[in-house]
Amino acid sequence: MTVVDKPTLTTVATFPEHYFLENLAVRADGSMLVTALNRRELWWVPAPAEDATIGAVLVDRLDGLPMSIVEAEPDVFYVSSMAPATLDRYDLRGWTPGAPVNRTRTLSFPAEAAGLNGSAVLAPGVLLIADCAAGLIWRVDLTEDGLAGKASVWLQHDTMVPGQDADKAVHLTQTFAIPYPGVNGVRVAEKSGYVYYTGSWEQVFARVAVDPVTHQPAGEPEVVTKGIHAVDDFCVDETAGVAYITTHIDNTLWRVPLDPVVAATESELVIGEPIDHRFLGPSSAAWGRQDGDHGRVAYFTTDGGHTPPNPAGVIKPAAVVRVEFRASQATSELS
């Protein structure tokens, strides 16, 4: 069993109260791109440094609610949005903070795309995007130049369904609401050939094997663990055989083995007991990009407790938080 010490938390950027930071991507130089969904904005955050004097810089304003962001090739990013359901390409090669940005509308999704959420790169030119309101995962096949794409349903399953109780609808803005999310975060484990995802309404962390040639699901999904309020995104450390899963409205972070047999007994709460006001409303996670960061240093977006219900009873500025994990590693092999 891996013994996990309390991680070290450091706030590296703050935003005003009631900013809903949803997702982030860490660039090769250590800076970050962050989506603020309820403000329809994309932000740049400088790499953490002791002598840093530059704050966050607005990159762009979007017409939809920006949700996930992934890097499909070096310094080329794709942002998926709700209302309307779209995919935008940001070519940041040669870009400097504050300069005009090169954005291309890659895809407008069909009408049945109800709530685009977490995303991941499955293979070169192939993206997966969770639809938390429709209860499915979309596959997007990009054209060779990456400027356009075609969407098709990749997987739909009972573990992905959204809530049906109208009283538990999530109001992302004053005028736009979705059902309580179903499938939410999605990540690709390249070494083992699995796609992992969270199902918020069903409170599951699940996985499905992927055919390495067609990049389609190879069999039925398998529940890794159940009962964790996995309301948002996560990051995967295949070397240690674990995922770190954010719970958003519970203000906690769970460390869950990727092997379902091990997960049944060795899932651990690593942040949130007691509630840490630096970690209110955690929504997404991404590993750092510096040498030795993967598996040890991750960055998390938070909404500062903006989203109800709020067990902390307080609202703080939204933030990007650096978390350094300290663990005596006893890694388990993936099944």
C-alpha cells in the first residue's frame, strides 16, 4: 500500500470571486491556459516563479461557455464550449501574452450535443469530448491541417447518464442550466490502452479499453470505483497506477488506484479533511511539465466555492493551485 503524506499547496494565481475556473492546460514552458466558463474567457497564467511579477493575462473572449482545453500538437490547443456547442483551435506558436490570438472555429457540433465538458487527445488528430448533459463521449476526427473536424458518438453507457431531477440542475450562468452532469472528466492512459472517465451523477470512476488501430472502444466499460462524488476532472499517473480526482462541490481530492481490485480498498482522501480554503471548488487537474513534475507536481483550477451546495460556507477568489505530492511509492501494476 502507498502511504500518502499531506501534499503541499501553493496558490499561484487568483481571480475575482465568482469566477468559475473550469479547466487548464500546462504549456511546455510551465505557463498555463485556463478557461473561465461563466465569463466566457480564456486566460494565460505565467509559470510559477519566486520573482514573478506578471499576473494572469486575458487571451480571448468566446461566444460560448469554454469548458475543456487540450494540446493536440506543440502549442496548438483546442477549447470546447457549451451554448453553443463548438470547438475552437488556438495556434499559440510564436504568441506572446497580450498579443492578438490566432483562433479558428474548427467545428460546430450537431444539435444533440447538450453539454460539452472534459476532453482528451486519444491519438494524433483524434479528440474525445465528454458530453455531461447528453450522457456520452464524442469523438472528433480532425483534418490533416487541424482546422476542421467531424464529430461522431464514441461511447454511450449507463455510467454516463446525467441526473433527471430538475431540482438538481446546475446553473452555469443566470440564464443557462444543464442537468446534473453525467460523464464529466475524461483522460487517456496511453501505456495501458484505457480511457478513464468520471460519471458524476452515478458517482463512478470508470474505464474502457481502446482498440489501438481503430481508436474505438474495445469492449464494455468497467467501473473502477463507486461512491466517490467525482464531479469533475482528474489527472492520471500510470507509473504509480493512480488517478487524482477532483470532487468540486465537496472541496476534496481523492487518490484512486487505476486497478479496480486495488481501488476497492486503497482509495484515499488526500485534500479536504479538514476543508482547506485554498482548495474550494476544485474542477480540473494537469501535471506540471518540468523535469520530475509528472506524478509529483500538479496544478488545479478552483472556483473558490462559487458553485452550490457549498459545505465550506465561504466564497474565496477563484484560483490556480500548485499541489506537490509527497509519497513513499509502492506502485501497483495495472491490470
